[in-house]
Amino acid sequence: MFDVYLNDRRDLLVVRNGLPIPFHEVSGKWRKKKKVTAVSQDIKLVVQRQGYYMRKLTDFKR
């Protein structure tokens, strides 16, 4: 249902299954996680609204 990617800075990117990474919005080297069982309801809503969800690890390091 969703593809989840991580980059070298451990930022998180979630897109709908089979869609490409939105390169105009996010840059960097992304690698796909092997298996994802579920994502939260909040992330699902954001993906439906804007096509992807991105979270930076630095947002939670305060």
C-alpha cells in the first residue's frame, strides 16, 4: 500500500505504492525499506492529500 524510504540522514519519506519519489520536493539519496506492515492514520491522510509524507529526523532531536 505504501513505499517507505530512508536517506543517509535517516529522514523518512512515504509515498503510495508504485509511485516515483517526488524529486522536485525532496532531494538526496533514498533507499527503500524492505518491508512495511503499516503506517499511522496521520501519515495516510497526508499521503492522500499531498502525494507523499516526509519527516526529518532533526525535527525530533530537541
